[in-house]
Amino acid sequence: MASTLNTITYGVAWFVVGWHAVAFVVGGAMIAWEHFTRPPEPTPEEISAEADAYEARYGEAATRQIGKDMYDERTANGSGRQYRFLRSVSGELIRRIIARNEASASGGPDHAA
């Protein structure tokens, strides 16, 4: 009886060690695959150019449209690969809106000094 329990315990221990080894190899391969297949980070020039294009195409509705495009990219309608880029473009559009609002509030022609 003791030798049977010892054999079972020894087998379970090797199974756990093997499971962890396989998980380590597969996990490392998945991390490497994701690292080498991820699209490169967009440059600030690319982000700014896309923000310009959104403002030219949609005007005041550019932030609404970028939000819709981001939603579509995150759901079943898109591949999900462009989401990070669209998020960066969205941030640029928001920065521009804030800068315009601050400029008009601090020194616009309607501002009484």
C-alpha cells in the first residue's frame, strides 16, 4: 500500500513539474509572438496627421466619430489592432479642444479685461 501511494505521489509530482514546464514554454512563445507581431507604436507625426484628418472630415463631430470608431474597433466590428492608435488620436483631439477652450477663455476677442 505504501509503495502504491508513493508511486502515485511521485507521478503527481512529475505531472505538476511537467505541466509547469509546458506552461512556461507555451507562455514564453505567446509573449514572443505578441511582441514580434504587434504593430509599431505610432509616431507623434502620424497621430497628429490622423487627428488633422478627423477634424477636416468631421469638424466639430470629430470626437464623437473617433469614439464611434474606437467602439467599433473594440467590438466584433473590428480587428482590435487599430484601437491603441485610435486611442492616441482621441487623446490628441481632446488636447486640441482643451487648448482651444483655454485660448478662447484667456484672451479671446469676447473676453472683457
